[in-house]
Amino acid sequence: MLRRETWYFDKTGPENTEACLELLEKAVAEGFQHIVAASTTGDSGARAARRLAGKNVNYVVVAHSVGFKGPNIDEFLPEHFDAITAMGGKVLKATILTHSLETSIADQFKGSAPTLLIANTLRRLGQGLKVCCEIVMEAVDAGLIPEEAEVVAVGGTARGWDTVAIIKSAASKRFLQLSVLEIWAKPRV
């Protein structure tokens, strides 16, 4: 039997980022080798890269795709990209698996689509947990994280981090093999 302490935050948002960074360090100390983190501008991702520098981990930061906020807009700041990669991390700017194509179709045709249903189902457990599942699949799809590995995933609700989970990785093509093994932190709201 495995016993873990779970941290529940009173609210969502960046005020929980520091606690999530502590949990990332704890995960590395326990021997987890793969860490995948969501980061829109790269700020949280760069903070973690500094904390993880010199440790033997595969650190991947997943950002929005260029154009997510509008044509040719890249939300990820170059200084954060440079900091993360200089410390051995990788940055993936990827299309959100449960968002772009089907959102476009649903908006145009006033309906819903399977990936939107999946996204909204995962949101019942928290926006951050939905993000954690997506970024792990995106990192696997890009070949940056192996399949069937226990991955520490960190994400959030809007800005900053408020969710940490251990996820058995799978490619998006094998979404049904993805498994949330542990939830280390999440908001209660």
C-alpha cells in the first residue's frame, strides 16, 4: 500500500505555484524522472527549470500553440524559452488536444464533439487536472516523454500552477490507456 498526502488549495491560481514547485522537488527526490509542466508565457516553466537545474530529470514545458490567442501571436516569452533550454529543459508549443479543431467546428455548427466532451468531463476533476492529462499526451506525441512512464504533471486553472498529478503516460492515439495514478495537489473549487 502507498500512502500520500494530498494538498488541497482554497482557490485556483498563481498563489499556489510555489507549493507546486515544492511538490516537483519532492517528486524528483523520490526518483521520478519525467516532469511535464504547462506554461503559457513560460514564467512558471522557467521558475521550475531553475529549481530543477542540475538534477537528472527529463523536463518538458508545454505551451500553447502559436496563434492560440490570435493570428501569429506567440504567448511564450523568448527569455523564458532561453532560460528553460539553457538549463536542459525542452519547450513544446503544441495544439491543445481537446480544443482547437473541434472548438472551431462546434462554434461554426452549434454542436459538440467528442474531444469537447472529454475536456468537459475531465474539468469535473479540475481544470488543472484536465491540463495535466493533455500536456502529458502532447509531450508523448512529440516524442519528448516515453509512453507508459510515470510522469509528474503540473498545470493550472488560468495563470500559475495549482495541480500536481502522477500520470501513466500515453499517446493521444491511445488516450484510453492514459491513467491518473495519483493527485498530489489540486484546488477544492
